[in-house]
Amino acid sequence: MIFNQERNQMRRVFFDCWKAHQEKAPLDAMQQIIAHIIELHPEYHALLENEAALDKDYTPEQGETNPFLHMSMHIALHEQLSTDRPTGIKALYQSIIMKQGSAHNAEHAMMDCLGEALWLAQRNNTMPDEAAYFECLKKLG
């Protein structure tokens, strides 16, 4: 199962990063971002200390949110903000923070728009519609 191997390799990054952070090992820039995102989600700390979670499937039918997808979306937003792509997202982010009360709450609101853009792209077998995504974000700000 290639999909499971790739999925587990990606998930392993979270496990390894969290362990290194707890051991106060030096982290590169991306690891620092990942560790910060994990810190903001104490509900995932025990999960990242349990190797059995590496193979677990998370489905909406089970009423579960996929913690790895959730944290990955935070990372995607950090990447978008660092490159200001789509253009203007950095400034809009500040506006959303003001409305949401914190950067973390702002990112959670923004993740709804990101998730919708990714879902539509997958459903339509196209690239995500950056303009529609940005319009969704503008409604938050």
C-alpha cells in the first residue's frame, strides 16, 4: 500500500518533530513551525506520543477530525503567509486576526476557506481557484 507508506512518512514528521521539541533538540525553521503548531494543539500531544496513531484512519463518519490534516493545513497557511500568496493574504490575515481575536482562531477560520478550495479542486480535478479562495478569505476579514 503505497498510499499508507507515504501517509505514514508524512505523519512521522509530526512525531519526530514533537519528540525533538520535547527533548530540546535543535530544530530547523520548518520543524520550529511544526512544533509551534503542535504546541497550540494540546489535544494532539498524547496522540503524538502514541506510535499506534501513525496508522489510524480518521473519517468524518466516525465523527473524528484528522489531526494530521488539521496541522498540515496550519502549515499550508503559514507557507502562504510567508510568501504572501495569494497576493494580499498577509494583510488580510491581520484583519481576520482582529475579527477572530487571535492568530490561532484566525487560522481556524481561514482553514474553512482553504479546505473548501482544496475540496473543489479535487472534485473538479483542477488546480485550486486562488481567486475564489481569496474571496472566501475576504469575507472573514
